[in-house]
Amino acid sequence: MAAYIIRRIIWAAIILVLLTVIVFFAMRLLPGDPLMIYVAQSQISSIGPEALEKMRHDYGLDRPIITQYFDWAGKVLRGDLGKSIFYSDSVGKLIITRLPRTAQIGITAFVIATILGTLTGLMAGLRRGKLADQLITPLAYIGITIPVFWLGIILVYVFGVTLHWLPIGGYVSPFDNFWLNARQLVMPVACESVLGLASMSRQMRSSVLEVARQDYIRTAWSKGLGERVIVLRHMLKNSLIPIITLMGFAIGAIFGGSVLVETVFNIPGMGRLMVNSIFNQDYVVVQACTLIFGGIVLLVNLAVDISYGWLDPRIRYS
Amino acid sequence: MTIEAKANSAFSEAPVRVSEWKRFRRVFFSRKIVIFGLVVLLLLVIAAIFAPYLAPYDPYAIDMRSTYQSISADHWLGTDSLGRDTLSRLIYGTRTTIQVGFVTTAFAAIVGMLLGILAGYFSDKPINMIIMRTMDLLISFPSIILALFLAAILGGGIQNVIIALAISSLPGYARVMHGLTLSIKENDYILSERAMGSSSIRTMLSHILPNALAPMIVLITLQLGTLILAEAGLSFLGVGIKPPGAAWGAMVNAGYGDLTRLPILSFAPGIAIMLVVFAFNLVGDGLRDALDPRLRGTL
């Protein structure tokens, strides 16, 4: 098991390096020149060819791509993520200010989605056809079908514009104004969690129904175990395998959703940074974001694969 | 009771054998909500094919004299900031939805399932590692960001959105299929099949695939919905079909700016997206119930 984990970690590191290589070269295949985009957008009307060349040299864009990659990788290993062309600021600083915002919303949404998703799915599965199931199942259906950005707009319209209960967007640090932060986060967290919550609930319901007709559950009932023991010891653990897979997906979905949710609620987080940087071809920022997103998701996947074996000893590691 | 009567009663209690197709039809059409989903999808296809005949106005015609019209007999869903008829644009938007949804899913599902079953079946061979680590590489990027990224490299056209979404949804199919294969191949019937000398391809296609099909069909329909959502998300962010082309996500975004003025502009396309995704899920669930191999041959 330990050897398996070590091998997977080495693999994750290799994948991460590959990811940065692909992104590095792909970004340079993009039509257009980041400096020209920057000049055009920042409306510097008079910039001479010499100044442009100097900028190109300053950002290292005049050197061969391979040299640029190793240059960048070497700096990353020393903790320097480079300097953004567009924001003319260090990427490390850009990310340090934005990552906590995205993480606060994302982690809250993830925890809510996992707990509520598992619980509601379990309830609906155990009480199939009863009131709880009749309420949960259609709601979960709506949850997986609703476009998050549109849900955001509806929420803004109802709770922001019409009722004036919640602020319609923006972000304030909880250390500056905790109450405002909490109020600002209600709608974005609701939006980011809804997809994961609904899919986990659905999956949990069908897993529970599936597990409930297995022979070992019938055996458990027939030998007179109580419902609590059967549900907690026999059903829950066996129904959780697909949920663990979904948890991996949910992390990705929440990060992906942050792109849309941060757009709707005008939150300056990682999602917005990523989108703006892709559109502005701000190489250095996109690479750094790739590294961070990729690292997080690889770790989550590793955790998912390891927990399979814990939940289902029939799955062997080689 | 005579032996004969006993035999008869035992016979009448045994499940009645019916043809596969008959059972499928009976189960599939027994739920009204599934029929509702089917009707919505049918309407979607009809709207996409006959858009020019169904749309009351030209979806691209700018009319600055009738901007921001509210709901009326002339414009059932109002008009946007350029005076274009919202209903007509919605109807034309079905084409984008259908095209992206079906083409992407067909490609991603076939390739993804193939990769997953290979990786799962040969779980102790290097091919497993190569496939699954490549999928890890792809999945380590949230699909919408991967699609954004690919669309930025390839350009924003609809073909490139399809390519981007297909690549980003591959790992979903491959990973689920991989997991199912791992679990199914531990079953005794696979072992006995192998012991009888069945070839790998035969075991994969005739024994593992059919047992994985029901969950895969659920995944495919869920993915169809997810893809339509992803396409809407991309067009909401401004990637995909170029203006003045009609895409539902882009319409929601355009309407967001006029939320206080005319909320219907972003509400209507959102409801359309939701309805279609909803319908795909309903039909998918109906299919799952009707295709479940454990119910096969019985009523």
C-alpha cells in the first residue's frame, strides 16, 4: 500500500510537469501576441518599436521557447511564479490575494454538497416512494439541470434586486467585515454547491437502492440486525464508492463553476483571473493557475483512488 | 392439491417470459414523466430542423424602433436591446444545442468507454497506466476551464467547442467504465468464462460491456445534459458561436445586463436550457429502468 501511494505521488508529479509543458507550448500556439493585446487594451497610444522590444526582452519573450520553459520551471522551483504581463505584478502576489477567496467559497460549497448530498440521497433511498423521497428526488433533478450562472442570476434578481436581502456581488475579506462576507457568500456558495449536492444525492439514492437488494443485506435482515446497524455498517460503506468518485468530480466542478459564479457575482477570485488571463494570453498567469488547479485535482484523485481500496477490499492494488 | 395442480400454480407464479422489445416498451412508456421528457426532446429536434418555418421573426433582424419590448401578442417573449425577437432567437438556438450535444457525446462516449474497458480489463498491464494517467492529466483540469483553454487555442467556432468539450468529457466515461470493469471482472462468471477459454475481446464485449451498459446509459444521458450546460456556460462567457448567431448561454449573459429592465431576456433562455437538460435526464432514467438486465425476460 505504501509503495502504491509513493508510486502514485511520483506519477502525480510527472503529470504535473507534463501538464505545465503542454500548457506552456499550447499558450504559445495561440494566435496573437500578448504584448500587442496588452498595448491595445491599456490604450498606450504611443509606444515605439524600441520600447516594445525592451518589454519583450524584459519578459523574456525574445528567447527560444525551450529556454523560456526551463527558465520558468527553474524559477517556480525557487518559489517565483513570474511576473504577469497584463497586471504588471508578480503572479505569486496575484494568486495569494485571489486563491483564498475562491477557496473559501469552494471549500464551503464542497462540504455542504458532500454532507447534504449523502444525507438526502440516503434518506430518499431508504424511504423510497415516501414523502422524503418525493421531495428530494425532484429537487435533485432540478439541481443537476439548472445552469449555475442562470441560478445565480435568478438569486440576484430575487434576493438582491427585488427583496434587497443580500448584496448582489463583490467580495470582502471575513477578517475585514465578517458579517458582510457571510452575506456576500450565501448566493455564490449556493450556486457552486448545487450541482455537486444534487448529483451526490442522486447517486447515493441509486446506490442505496442497489445495495439494498444485495444478498448480504438480505442476510443481515434475516439474522435480525437492527435497521441502524444495517444502514450504517453494511449499506453506507458499500454505497459510498460511487460517492467517493463523485467527490473527485465535485472538486473539479466547483473550481470550474467558480469561473461562472465569479463572473455572475463579480468576485475577483482564481476563476476570473484564469478566464481573463486566457483571453489576454497572459502566459505566466495561466501557467501558474494550471499548476495550482492541476496540483489540487491530482491530490484529490489520489485520495479517491486510495479510498476505493479502503471501502472495497476486492479492488486490489498492484 | 394434486401434483398437477401444484405444478400449474408453480408455473403461473413463475415470471411470464415476454419479448425484450415488448418489455422495454412497456417499462419505458409506463411513466408519464418519461413521455413528457421524450416530447420535449422531440420538440427540440423539430424546432432545430424547422427553425426557419417556426420562428415568427428573423432572429438576426435588428429593429431599433422596437427594442426592449415586453411580452406581447407580437413578441411572445419580448425583444432584446437590438430589437430582435427573443422567441425567434430561442428557436434558432436549438440548433447550437443539438449540434454540440449529440456530436460531442457520440464521440466522447465511444472513445471514453473503449479506453475505460481496456484499462480496466488489462489493469496489470502498462496500457492501464498509460490510459488512466492520461485521463488523470485531462481530468486535472475542470472541464469548463479545459474547454475554455482549448477554445482559446483552437479559436471560438462551434466545431472547436465540440472538440474541446469532447476531450474534456472523455475522462468521465473512461474512469467510470474503468471502475465498472474492475468490479465486474472480479465476478465468478467472468472467471469461469476465462477458464473456458474465451478470448479477451469476447469477454470484454459480450460479458463486461453488457453488464456495464445500464450505468453507462445513465452516465451518457447525464453527460448529454451536462454538456449542454457546459456549452451554455462557455457561450455565457463569450466562447462558442459568434454573434449574431443565437446560443442560449450567450442570450442569458446578454440579458443579465438588462436584468432590472426586462428580466425575461435572461429568464427565458435559462428556462429553455433547464427544460432540455431536464428532458435528457428524464429519458435517460426511463431508459435505465427499461434496460436493466436484472429485469430482463420478466414483467
